[in-house]
Amino acid sequence: MKKLIITGYIITSAFVRIWGQPDTISLIQCLKSAQQNAVINAQYQVIEDIAEMKIANTRATNLPSLSAYGKAWYQSDAITVVNPTGPGLEIDRFQYNTGVEADQKLYGGSLAKRSRDLELSNRESEYYRIETDKYQLNTQVSDLFFKTLLLQKNKEILQLKDQVLEERVREMESAYQNGIIRKNDLDKLKAEVLLLRQQEIELEKLFQQNIATLTILTGIVSSGDPALIVEESILQIEETLRPEYAYFEAESKKMENLARVKKANILPKLYAYGQVGYSYPGLNFFENEADYYYIVGAKLAWTIFDWNQSGREAEIMRKQKELVESRKDDFNQKLSISLDREYIEQEKLREIIAMDETIIGQRELITRGSENSLANGVITSTDYLEDLNAEIKARVDCETHKLQLQNSKVRQKLLKGIEL
């Protein structure tokens, strides 16, 4: 799409690229680059890695578990068999048992699947949390961009004032040579030029500081003194839901999955198990000697009564979901207030700008009259500078209000939600 460039925001740069064209930075370029250059982008991969490892752990709960065991002990008493017709049998009081045991879950109440769903929803929630943080960066970059743009415009106006004063100084030097004005009036104009140069240096340093900050946030490296431009097309970008809504939805879904996991924890679980070992005595105590053995079977585990822990946990999940909905309602309310504020701000600025333009017209007439009076020695340079500064201030105020209006429109667009 062809970008429309606001001519009022273009100034001629003192520094140029090697091929002779001024270095320009656009608002859309800054917003897009800031999203791509955001430091928190590294968190995406970390969250993905953590989720994959947790999901792998949940899958492993359905796999057979294998454990080794071994113990030896001496007991104070043991089984004794009395045989009336012959020698009796007494089991040795020192015994030992070692082997391996395998368990295979046959039914787990879908705990593994629900745990996997929980991890997926947690990953989604973390993803949109990052998206939300990144979206906030748009406002930060936009505000900094317009502050820098205002400095740029003020620099331009001061440069125009510098040219005017230089011309007045040349005229006043001629008038002084002809005895029309006093030397004091000429010196005041020269002092004003020096003061203006000082202001230009201050603005230039502030401009460079802001550009350096923009470079950190966006990764855009500009050469020299870049010109900042705002495209009208930014106001035509298609609106979309802000990432906060996806985050609230993911948080709510996470609470639901967490409740399902809590419920699955108390469902009955069925396992098959087997043991292979070597013990003394063997399974047949009457032989009173070490022997190999194996055991196979099934077991059932079921928490029949948990003192209503599961009920309270389910209620906690419902309350946490209510908190998510409450935060969403709070966000909607604050968003509505901010949008209304921008609408009112724009109406105010439009009216102020209309008055600014009228004031500038009047100030121009006054300054032109002061120029003639100064040249003819009717007024002092102090009177002329007062009128000139009033005109410059009117111009600065008008440009400031125009930038504030554009900034408000961009903020309104960002509040509604855009996808760059």
C-alpha cells in the first residue's frame, strides 16, 4: 500500500546518507521493529521448551515403571514349626530380600491426558502474557516517537527564527551605520541570536538522546540526523482484538483444565504389577533356604474420602476463574474510559488548532509591523523581540497541538487494537 507522507513533518537533514538522501524513520517502521526487536521475544522458546518437557513427563506416567529394592533384617522371633514325629523347623531370624518390581498403569482416570491439556493451556497463557507485554511496547514507542518528532519540529522553527534574526541583524547593522538606531538595540539582537543558538544545541542533544532510545527499543540504526515521519496509513490499519482478551481466555481455560486435573486425582486407578527377586527364606518358608521368586498381580488405588479437599479445590478453581473474569471487566472499563478520553481530547485539540492558526495570522501582522518600526527606529529591539518571540511561540504551540492530535489518534488506534 502506498504510504501518504505528511509534508508538515519533513525537515531537511543536515546529515545525509552516502548517496545524498536524508535518513528517514517512520512510525510504522518503529512499531514493527520494536515488536521484532523486543527483548522478551527470547521467552517464547523458553516457554516452549518448558512445556515440551512437562508434557513429556505427563506422557511418561503411562509408561511402565521399574524399580529395584533390597533389604536385610534381623527379627527377635520367627516362625517355628513343631513336628511331633520328628525334628521341627525354625525359620532363621536373619533374613534378606532383593529384586525388581514393575508397575503398569491400566487406568488412571485420564490424569495424563488432563495434565497434558493443562500444560498446553498454561503454555498458551504464557504466550499471550508475552504478547500483552509486547503490545504495551507500542504505546511506549509511539509516545517517544511523537516527543522526538516535536523536538524535530521545534528545531525547524528555531532554525527559521535564526534565519529571521540573522536578516534583522544585517538590516540593523546598516541602520546603525546610518545613525537610525542605537548600538544597544543592535547588541540586543546579537545576544538573542546567541541565546537562540544555545537553545538549538539543547534541542539537538535532547533529540539525539531520544533517537538513541528509539534505537535501543527498535534496533533501527540511523545515520546522522534522521527525519521522522508519520504515515496516514497507520490510521487505516485493520483493527483486531487486543492480546489481553486472548490472555484472559487462556487463563480461564487454564483454570478449567486445572479443575479437571484435580478431579482426576481422586478417581480410581488400576495397575498391573510384577516382582522378580531373590530372598532368604524364599516364598516357601518351610524350606528355610534362599530361592528365586516372582509375583504378578493387579492393584486398585482409590481415595474414597479426602475430608472434602477435592470439593474445596474445585471451589478454589471457580473463584480463580471469577478473578479472571473480574480482571477482564476491569480492563474493559479502563479501556472504555481511555477511549472516551481520547475522543474528547481530539475534539478539544481540533478547536485549539483552529484558534492557533488565527493567532498565528495576527502575530505575523504584528511582527511585520514591528520589523518596519524597528528599521525606522520607532521602537527598540526589545519591543521587536517580544513580538517575534510571541509569533514563534504561537507557531510552536500550533505544531505541538497538531502533533498531540495525531498522537491521540494513534493512541486511540492502539487502544482499540491493531496487528502490525
